[in-house]
Amino acid sequence: MKRLQGRVAVITGAGSGMGRAAAVLFTREGANVVVADIDEKNGNETVDIVREEGGESTFARVDVSDAKSVEGMVSSAVERYGRIDVLYNNVGIAPVEDTVLPHEIEEETWDRVIGINLKSVFLCSKYVIPEMMKTGGGKIINTSSSAARIWDGSGFSYTASKGGVESLTRLMASRLAQFSIRVNAISPGWAKTPMNAGITMDEELKGQFDRMLLFGMQEPEDVAKVALFLASDDSNALTGAVLAVDNGFTAFKLPQIFL
């Protein structure tokens, strides 16, 4: 039997990168997947990929930093599929303008990064949790980053947002256990996603990262496999955990490349 047979999963940021990889993998394992993204073109492309493989998926346009938009997305998901069993808070951004010194960061940049990376976890969970309670439980998977525990060259608002995700994950897990809702987080390192396209397209820079990491930069599919584990019954003994899925990135002292 497929590991997610008959379950309904909402994946934010599923229009590309790790979110798309998870959407494809989840549907292969029997899930009905709501592809939640602000980018209609990319989101519908993910749905097309899933349907070409015979899977069931639908696109929902959402601004994850806006409560009404998130509420509408969750309502449409429940209307279509009747329930939500898995919420994968995957969406995230890391704008270049976030990497300046702290006093040089614009308030608008700070608010945008915190809104998409951290507030979205709160908002999506806020509207999905009541649906999970109705059906006896569920799985929430949040996306952190190696930046939450070791400086990896990321900016201030990005780092703060991911630190917040990890703290929120642990607190949510402890408070939601009584409702059979398990909450865990994945902490990727440097992955081959559109957000890191500047690295993967620069052969010299990519070479530096490949030498720095145990097994080179991650494939989105490698992260998706861990998300599948957390979404399935295989992880029922796990809640409140943050899994470092980073090819060993946080296990070693960082080189001078970031200084």
C-alpha cells in the first residue's frame, strides 16, 4: 500500500524547488495534493506534472502572509477534498537585499521575509489545525534552514525567520500532541532550487560549495523524501524534532567563503 494513500496534503511554495518535488512524490505515494503558491504559472505546471503521472492535484493561489488569502486557500482545499491530513509549510524567500548589515536592511525587506518565512507558518497552521482536529489528527511539517543554527552566509531577517520556525515547531508540537497532531521541521542546507540559482549557475561558486559540503549541493528530491517520511505513519514516534537534512553542512566548521 502506498504510504499516503487517500490522504490530503497542502504544500506551500509547491510551484518550484523542494515544494514541487514534494508534490510529485506525495502524489506518487497516493496523496491528493493542494499546490499552494502565489505564482499561478509555476503552480499549474506542478499540477500538470502530477496529473501526467496519474496523480490527483489542484492549484490554489495564495499569499501566505495574508490571513484572508490563507483562510480562503484552506477552505477551498477542504471543499474539494473534504479534509486536510498533512500541511507542509515549505514556502520561503531569501532576497539579496537581506544580506547587508543590519542597520542597512529596509523595514520593508524585513517585514516581507518574516511574513513569508515565519508568519506563513503561523497562518497556515492557524487555519489547518481546526480541520485536523475534526478528523482526529495530522502532520505538520515546517521548513527551517541551516541558518537557524550556524551562520551560512544568509541575511539577518532570513536567519531570524528560520530561528523562529524552529522555536514555533517545538512549541506547536508540545501543545498539539493532545490532538494527535505531530509537528516537525526539516532544516535543509544549500539545495539546487530557484532561490539558489545564482550559485548553481556559477560554475566556480558551485564548485566552492561542492567542496565545502560532504556530498555537494542537495537535490530537491532528497529533501522531499524526508518530508514524505514525516508525512507518513513511519514518523509517528517523532514530534517536536528538527531534522538537519543538509548533506552534513552544519556538522563542519564553515570555510572563509562567507567572511
